[in-house]
Amino acid sequence: MKTSWDKLMRYAPEREYPLAPLQPDEAARIVEQTMQKAGIKTKKTARPIRAAALAAAIAALLCVSALAAFRLGWFDRLFGGSAALVESKVTAYDETAQYDVTLPSYTEQEQAMIAEGTMQVPEQAEATETGVSARTDEFVFTLDSMLASKDTLYAVLRIEARTQEAEQELAAWKETSFLDRERNGALLVLAQNNTGEGHEREWKNGGMGMDILEVDDGTAYALLTNNGGEFAPGDLILFDMSYHGENFHLFEVPVPEQLEEELTISLDTSRYEGKSYRWDTATITPISFRLDGSGGVGHDETAVMLTLKDGTNFSLTTPGNGAYAPYGTYGALGFSGTGSGEDSRIKDNWRFSRLLDLNELASITVDGVTYSLE
């Protein structure tokens, strides 16, 4: 599933098209793959829009050792014994500091399209006066911390229920299947790169997902992820919420100090002679594995294996790139594949289930070819 379709249609009017019903085996396959790809947004109520002026212009960012995440205990729980690899790169947002929050604005062209009904936009949630926080009628959303590499982003979001109905939904969220949450329009918050004009923004957005880690007395702690995008310090990350047919922009914050540790490996391109695709490089960070290349169909059959110096080896892929491994185990939490029709660029990105110390990596194997790192 390409991550670019929604953005390509960002100016298109909403229309209903009748489709033939899926056969049972087709429906089961789509549900399985969708669940494994960490919750890609498919709602039709609104589309992400260019909101360059919807900036929560941060007056002060505290680049400390994940103060909020440590306070909640999530940092060590998410990253385990490898937490020291990234702890100094996490930005915590101080709720007591003052922030200048601006409302969204649109270009004249976009305003005309909104008036014509050819461009749909979400509403703007009420922004609080302190902290990186916003509220709707049902919830208060507060950003506790964020971590980003060049292609992967983690954010810890605190969600407080303001109504009994919202509290009940948070309590039931973890026990409800992904398919039922989609069907019922359950709460979903996604984080995406909102920097750039036009089609190039496609390349900046990967697969987005949300997992509620814990719910306690009407307050939930959620891990938002985006893997396979492009992130640089200062890029604006838009937090967008949907809830039972309503859609809101919450706030927009810049990418903090970036996790820069990475390995880039040139791959044997002769391996792909006669194939419809070619991988040129593999890039590995402590939180992700990315392949960059060119071509078209078939690259979702790529096989990736990593081997550590202690002999541990694990696969990131299964047929269809549907690998999923629980937090804290070796493997992939999610996958995102992106292609660009203009220049045939393709990239595939896997988000690790646990952080990887690059000094412990002995080799990688991509499509049957092993590359030693020792």
C-alpha cells in the first residue's frame, strides 16, 4: 500500500464510487496486511492539508534526557537496555513554559478551493496557552516527548478524557481489535511531516501508527510513530486527530535534535539484473532499517536478515513485508513502502521492535546477498 495516494488526492473532491464486494479470502488478506502495517489512516472525512501557518511556534525547547518519558517510565520500557543510545536525543516539552500558538491560515488559492468544496480541511482544536497541548470537546492532548532519526519518528502523547464517553473509549481501546476501531471510528492521532510544497511532501511521509500503551483513570499514554518518512531538525510535525467522523488539527511542532548515528551500505546492484526493481543502498540506525533504490513492482518481496556479533540473527520481513514482532524483541514493529512515479525512486523502511546497537551488528543480508560489517 503506497503512502502517497492520500496526498496526491489532497485537492480532489469527495465522491462515492460503487465497488464490487470482496471475496472472503481477499478481505482476510487485506485486513491482515493492514493490521500488520501499523494503522495507516483510511478515513474519508477530511484530508491532511497544507497548514504552514498552523505552527505551535515553540519559544523554548528543553533538549534534556527525556524528562517526561522518564517520569512515566516509558523510555526504558520502550527501549530497554539500549535506552542510553538515544536518551540524550529526546526532546521533552515543558508544560510550565509559555508558548506562542498560532491558528491555521490558508493561501488564497486554498481558500477558494475550500469555498468551492474541492478541498476538505479539518477543524482546528483549541490550543492551550501553556505547553504543547490542545483540547477538543472530548479530550486534552499533550506532547510529552519526541525522538526522530532521518526516517523514523517516535512521540509519546498523553491523552486525558473530558467526558464519560471518552473515558470509556480510552478504557476499551487496547481490548478492541484494529478492524473494529477502524469500523467504529475510534480515536486515532497521527503524526506527519508538514514541511514542503506539493508532491515532494509525499516523500516525507511514511507509515503512521498509534498504540495506546497504558490507560489509568481516564488518562491514556500513546506512542505515535512514523516510519519511512524524511525528517530533519526544524521540519514541522503536524499532529492530526480523528474521532467518530470528526477531524481536527491539534498542533504542529518542529523536529527536535536528531538521532544521527547510522550506517550506509552500498549494495550489489548486479543482483537485480532482469528484475523490475533495484536496491542501491541500505541505511541502518538504532531504530530503523531503510532500503533506497529505483523501479516498480516486486520490491515488496525483498528479504532482509540481520546478524549480530553474538550469533543472534533475525528477519525483518515475511512475504508481503508483513513482519511484526512485539516490543522488546528482535524484529520489526512496522513497515512502510514508498514510491515516486516521477523518477522511479523507491524506498522501504522497517521500524525495529527494540533499539539496535550498531557496534554489535556483524552483517546484513538483503535478497540473499550477505554484507559483512566486521
